Amino acid sequence: MKIKPLGERVLLKRIEEDEQIRGGIIIPDSAKEKSQEAEVIAVGTGKADDKPFFVKKGDRVLMPQYGGTAVKLDGVEYTIIEEDNLLGVVG
């Protein structure tokens, strides 16, 4: 991995939803909402109070619709966000 988040941040990759057809209408990409589900790719260097991270690499999490910092690497879009801003763990 070429990106290592610092501090309390985690690196996420959104899990893309399959194309949905509602009532026979194909929804264009520009009208689709971004998925709120993501996979943890890497965790930061640690919290200031030395408490362990709640999430780990490979976890599926829910993230806010708008938040974090988008980073593009080798054509893949990632999001860096603080662990405290995550909404929950899936599964």
C-alpha cells in the first residue's frame, strides 16, 4: 500500500453497489448516490491516548455520505477519514 494514514485516520474504499433499475428506468451515474458502505484498507499510526483502533483492515463499515478526504491512486478512489466519524461496522 502506498498510502499510510496518520493518527486516528483510516483509509477506506467504497463498496460499489450494483446498477439498479427501478421500474424499468436505468439510473445514470450522475444521479446515483455514493455508497455509504466501505472496506477498511489501512488504519493510521495510532491514537494520541494509545487506545487501540475499533476497526481493523478488512472490516466493512458505514461512513457518512459526505465526509473525509477523497484520494485517487492508480485509478482507484479512496477516502481518508477519522475513525470517530465512522457510523458503524457492518456484520
